[in-house]
Amino acid sequence: MTDLATASPGSEAGAVYRHDIPAECPWSRVLKRGQTLRIVDSEGQQAVDALLYCADDPAERYSAQDTLRVQGSAYIDLGTRLVSNKGRVMARITGDSCGRHDTSAGCCSCESNAVRFGETTKYQHACRENFIMELAKHGLTKRDIVANLNFFMNVPIDPSGNFTVVDGISAPGNYVDITADMDVIFVISNCPQVNNPCNGFNPTPIRVAIWEPPAL
Amino acid sequence: MISAEMKREISEANRRRYEQLRAAGQEATPKALPDATALDAKPIAPEAVISRERVPADWYATVRLRRGEALRIIDDVGMSSVSMIGWRAEETSERINCADTVKVQWSAAISKGRVVLSDMGRVFVSIVEDTSGAHDLMVGGSTRASTLAAFGVALRNTHDNFLAAAAKIGLGLRDIPPCVTFFAPVSVDAKGAFHWNANRKRPGDFVDLRAEMDVVVVLSNCAHPLNPVRPPVSGPVTLIRHRAPPAAPDDACRTISPEIVRAYEFTDRLYA
């Protein structure tokens, strides 16, 4: 655990990188082993879709099912190890001022929007469009998109199996910290969905910052 | 530039529509779901059988299904779980999508009357018969790491089976999506912890999957990682590829919800 997790929320002292990701836009960057990425939900109630790839061999990538199997439970929380499709820990959640993130609901796409909300929504921007464009910068394609992380997204599953995206629970300034266990390509889609409550029906900007590991 | 007030009105209209869809998906649909198939109901007529295969414990099979054909998967001795991935035959970048499957149907519990969706907003297979109703889309199949952790030794596992099957049709690790596992009674409690409900497994449990597009599926017959039995006990599963009646306009799967009606329409357009 780094000192970062206990640093005052909102403080970016010592960060080596800071960037605001506009509403509805993608972003990616290589996160070096030991570095910590903080994602801040600047205005609150904003879902952040994320994927991780091993920088040395992107065929190894984040696996939602491996992650849930290893931890034995259905949500992403402080301490969750993000596991690859080769069973290795890629990163872990080292700070979280929000609590409970999703990794079962996937990302929105033009095609699934058309099924869920009617054909007129097919021509609205979607996370998969963001992912495709951002992955192309790294030589990756739609084929490489797998079930992603949804930070700040609240998807309770009840014992009957009922599965609902409900209002985002994150407040302005809530953050999550992810510390890399290997060099990873970290890819984000700042979710543009306007048809369900994951973004409070109003997509907003988010902020990212990166810290080096604390000196020993 | 739209005004803040207009933006708020659009947001509110979107919220109202979402609340209506949620009510229809969670209140109306469960009432409309058909009852589970009885174990001795629905024998397959001999003339409808195309091929039959028995897959021993720990092994896998790759099956091609044309649109309108169906696959019966039988847990012969009630001790197996069968993990499935699959691709559209003509375009293997289109594949099953567990996240869309649960999200679109408002449920992580699939059973008779539900469908498995592709990642392109189309119906991949429909669950037209199902004696079990206890299937897993969240935890996935066994891996080298999961067998090592559970049994102290790396055993044959679903991840390696998928890799081998994919390789034989020119695909690889990048093409392996999250899987559906049949006969895997996993539930989630209020805290999010997974549980295994062994009493929901019976010898002879089966599902019939009707292909709604031309597909290639891989079935892996390995113990589910949450199955607590030690040492692992498993048995063979029987796969019967057969001809199914087409999805008529009043088909139970096709008409289960407005979302699935649309998914069928989009699928039909591939073949129009």
C-alpha cells in the first residue's frame, strides 16, 4: 500500500502526470510497474470503462471472470487484484473513496444500445467506439475488447439474479487508485451513455493522475 | 449549443424511458418465462438427429451449427459442468458476449426462454429447452491456476481446452471471450460472495441451444472452479446436434421482451 491511498482526497502533490479526460472521450497510457493511476470522478455519477493489456504481450489482458473467481465475489473493491487471462495479477485497487465497482456489465456499444433502447440509439456515441479508436493506437482491434471494468458504476445483483444498472453512487471528487503489478496499457472510455443512470443521464469529464512508487 | 434547461429535459426523458424498460424487464419478463423442461420431456425424434458425440470428463468438443440447428447438451451423471464459448462462423470477430447477455435481459440467471447474445446486438443461440436453470456467466471456467489452487496440481482445464479448440480453427488467445457454463449453480449473496448450490444438479439435466446464426461453439467438460468436491469428480457429457423447428413469430424466446424482439430482428437481417 502506498501513502497515496491515505493522502487527502483531491491532492495531486507529487503526481508525474495529470490530465482531464473530456466527457465521452477515450484515453490510454502505459502504466509502469509500481506506478499508481488515480481516476477522479470530477463531477460525480460518471461511469469510467477501463481495460488493461500487458504492455509486453497484449494478448495477455484483463479478465473479469478470472478476477471474480480469484476473489470469490462479484464486485470490485479496495484490495481487489485485477487478474489477467493468464492468471497473473496485473494491478490492484489500492485506494477507493467510492466503493463497489462493476465488472460484469461490459461496455455500451452502438449495437447493444439498439437492442436495449431502440434502433434510434444506434447512432449515438458509445464506449466500444471509444475503445476501438484508442486500441488502434496500440495495434489492437475489436477482437481485443473483453469484458471491462466499470469504475463508479453501480450494478447490484440480487440473489434471484436480477441485474440492474442503478444510479451512480459516486460524489464529485470520488476517486479510485490502481497500482500496476506489471507494465500495462491502461485504456479508458469516459462513458457517453445517456440512456441509463450510470452517468446520471449526463456524461461529464473525469481526471487522471499518475504517481511513481514511493521511494524505499 | 443546447441550453442547460433543454439538456435537463432530455435527461429526464431518458430517465423515464429507462424506468419503464426496467419495470418491463424485471416485472413482466419473469412472469412470462416458461417453466423448466421436465427431465423426461422432449425426446429428440431419431430422424431429427444429425450427429451425436460423447465428451469424456476434462475434454472438449468443437461443434458447428447452422442457423436453425440445435445442440442438446446432457449432463449424463449429474456431475459435470459445461463451459461454452463461440463465434459466428462467417466472421469470428463476432462472438458470444456474457455482459450484454445479462445486461440486455436484466438478469444474470439464464434459463429456458432466454438467449445468449453476440457482441453485435444479435441472438447467438436461444435456450429453447432447459431442465436445470442453474448456469453461470460470472465466474467462468477452470484454468491452470484454479486447478493448481484447488487440487495442488495443475490439471486439464477449460482455459487450455478453449485455447486448443481455438487453435484448430486458426484462432488464439485474443479470440477467447468470457464463457457461459451450463449446469453450474452459482449464486451471489447480498455481500456479493459467490455460492455453489449442489442440490440444483441432477443426472440427465439438459439444455437445447438453438443456433440463430451459423456458429462454431466450443464445449469444455471440466469441473467448475467453484465445485467444492475433492478430489474432482466429473463424468461424460453427451452432445446431440439436431434439427429444431424454426423460431416462429410466436416463439417463446423470440417474444420474451422488447429487447429480445429487436435482437431477433437484427439477426434475421443477416439472412434476409
